[in-house]
Amino acid sequence: MAYAVEEREGFSVLYLTGEVDLSCSPNARKAILDCLQNKRNLLVDLSDVTYIDSSGVASLVEGYQLSRTLELDFSLVGVSDAAMNVLRLARLDHVFPIYPSLEAHLEGK
């Protein structure tokens, strides 16, 4: 897994790439929590995620919960088919705000 963070129009955008599994989910978790602890609304771009396991999903859930505590926005954008399948199985596709793309979120769609 690789990641990058970009600041954009009032949001931090965290781009996750590759496999988000037990070996690298601590890095994803740290990146998510760091953005939120800096009091930044967060968009997590999953468009290049090829695989995500329960530890990766747990990192997303923890970030979502922290964002609610801090009264920040937290959304998923561009969720890949592989990631969406896992979110659907866990029924989290009804919990997370999910947008088809970064542009769609920024346009409010």
C-alpha cells in the first residue's frame, strides 16, 4: 500500500493505493487519524485500492468515528469495485458517505 495526502478546498484528501491489509493498515490508520487530528475534513480516495481486508476497513471505521467526535466531515470517494464489495458485505456502504469521485464530492453530488 502507498498513500499520499493533498490539501484541497477545505479538505485533506488521502489517496490510498494497492492492497490495504494487515501488514499496512497501521500506516493507513495513522494517515487517517493524523489528518483528522489536524482538524481537517477528510476525503479518503479508494479508487486505486485493489484489495482491502477487515483491518483496513477497521481503520476507515475508526476514522469515521473520530470525525464524528471532532465534528469533521469524513467521506469516501472513488471507491474501487474491490473495496466496495467489502464495504457492502459489512453493510458499511450505508454508513459512510460515499461519492463516485472527488469532483462529485466537491460539487456536492
